[in-house]
Amino acid sequence: MNIAQGLAHAKKIAGTRQAVACGETHYTWEEFDLRTDALARGLASLGVLRGDRVAVLMLNCHRYLELYYACARMGAAIVPLNIRLARPDILFILNDSESKALIVDKTFAL
């Protein structure tokens, strides 16, 4: 069983139970499944394909988890970037990984 199959299984057996709690944000497994599906479709509409890499520079939150599952759902690889890296190191990883997209939360947006 892979992570995407694990989400489908969790939705099936515990759909209305809480899956995510992050501050004031709470989702059931069904809601989490819908959100990750929508995010996967959004990434696909931006041109991200199966096998592509998606880099992420975010704090640990429910949005990071959604991205992780969305990438797994569509067969893309996630490239986590350490938030403490200097700009040249981030650029090196982005180029070396050949990431198709970079997802950044507002904490790190310029």
C-alpha cells in the first residue's frame, strides 16, 4: 500500500472522523481527501506531471501535509527544502532536482 492508497483506505474506514488538526483548522478524512484531490488537479493544471518534482518551502502545517498527499496522489515527487538554508543553497537544490514547481508559503514569500 502506498500513501495515496492509505488515504483512500482512511477515508473509507474513518471518513467522518477527524484527520487533521492544525490550530483552528480541522478536517475529516473525507474533507482532507477532497482538498488533496483539488490540489493535485491544480498542480496538474500548472503542468506538473507524474514523475515531476515539486519543491516546497513551508513551515510544518496542514497545507504542507495536503501538498505531500497531493503529490503522492498524482505520482509527483516532493522535494522538501530546509527553511534554514541560504538562498544560494536553495537555488542549487532547485536546479539540481530539476523541480517543475516551487510551493512557498507566505512566511517565505518575498
